[in-house]
Amino acid sequence: MKKYTLLSFLFVFLLLACAENEKPEQTETVPESGLQTGEEILNELREAALDEGDTVGRIMSSIKPIQEEFARSEPQMPELVDVEVSIDGNCNLKIVNHATGNIETRVNLKQLDSNGFSLIPDNDPGEFPGLQVSTIDQASVVEIYRNGELITRNNELVIKLVDRAAIERITPVLLQMMMICNGTI
């Protein structure tokens, strides 16, 4: 009997000890020094924002995602090598692909139709998805150069990348750049 009493006592003691440990800890909500208020964050964003009148700066900052997606696509797409994307203050977009010589695509973004976007599907194995942007009034103003020599003029800008995610990322960026060039935004 003593044995069962002692075991019962130990069992109850363990239950009480465990119950005390399971009490929720109380935490204080003391603000840490160094945390920013909403107003401070907003002021920092305003300071870092580009001036709306700085068309060139706004366009130049927009080109980064396009360059990044070309760089991400290059390892899987043999037709892309060291692609360089640039734009000048007059909205002349230049895409240089060093895969087979220097293939350079040039177009002024003001001459692209903001309603002329369409997707190029990648239906078959080995194909890559793309984006196609028509020119205003189907004018042949997209120039393709090889090693500095004009080889053709097209009425659409065509960009192919490794996957649909890349196309989905650059599409709004390209549209934004076109709208900035045209003074719409």
C-alpha cells in the first residue's frame, strides 16, 4: 500500500510541476528603440523616389528587370549570349545579343503601340515563350543590325525569354517605359 501511495504522490507531484511549466509567458509590448514609425518610413520612400519630371531617370531605372531576365535566360537559351539592354534619353531602346555576331535591335519606344502587345506561345519542346509589340500604324521602325550593318526593318518588337515568368515580369515594365516616354505617366 505504501508503494501505491508513494507512486500516487509522485504522479500528482509531476502533474503539478508540469502544469506550472505550461503557464503562458507574459510578454510586454515595449517598443524597441530603432523601430521606425509609419511616417518615418513614408519620408524615406519619398526621399528615395525619383522625381516625376526626371523622365530619363525613370526610364533608366525601369530597364533593370529586362536586363535581369535576359541574364537569367541566357544559360538555358543558346541563342542568347551576353545580351545588353540600354536606353537613351530620347527613348531609343537598344538590345544587343552577342550570340551570332552582334545582333542589335533598335526601336524608339514612342513608336510602339501600347495596345499592340501579344504573347508568343511555347507550344513545342525546345521553343521559348515571347512577347511581341506592334508599332504604331504597323510602321517598319524596328531596326535589326548585324555587326553594325542594317539587315532588316520590322513592324514589331519581338523578345523571347526562357519562361513565361520572365515574359510576365518584363511586359508591365516595357509598357511602363512606353507610357513614360509618351508622357502618359
